[in-house]
Amino acid sequence: MAVPLGAIPNEDPCPITEQLFGQLSRATPPDAVEIAKALPDPQRARLAAYCYYRRHLHALGLMIASTCDRNHLVAAGGRAGDTIYHQSRDPNKTLSEEVGSRLPKPISLAGPNVR
């Protein structure tokens, strides 16, 4: 079976139109959240989950999720929706903790007894 051009196998489709997604991508984070607030609750929760699972949209997903209730996020993301909900209650804290956990560890090429 051939995969349609531009489609990614096993990839969830974006829950909004390409045009609206383009507007979100070009908007500042606060403006993007305002755009998302205009969506119906279930669609906004699906968008939050869609963004959350993509590294380059992760922060936007958390900000959009902060405008969603827990039930809609769980419906959109299953058990992970509950995690998204809890992380989105303080997205700045969540994002700062994630950045700290990704910092590279120092590399030691030689021990203290090498001359």
C-alpha cells in the first residue's frame, strides 16, 4: 500500500487546518494561546496533545493545555493527557525542569592520577 505524498505513517493528523496551524506557528506564544482559545474545548485539547508530543512544539502544547480542563485532555491523550494536564498547570516550571535534565554532563578524559 502506497503512502500518500506528504503523509507520515502512524502519524496523528493535525486537529486544525494548515492555515490555522500556520497562524499559530507565526504567532507569539501569548497570541497563539489566544488563537487556540477560540477552538472548541475538545479540539483545543487535541491540539494541545498534538503539540505536546512534538519536541519543537512542546512548550506551545503545554501553554495551550493550560487552557484545557483535565477531562478534555484525558479524552484527547489518554493516560498521558493526565500528565499533560498536571504539567500544564505550571508550564514554566515544567519547561525549566526539562531543560535542566537535558544539560550535558561534563566529560572527564583523564583521572586525577594521570601525568
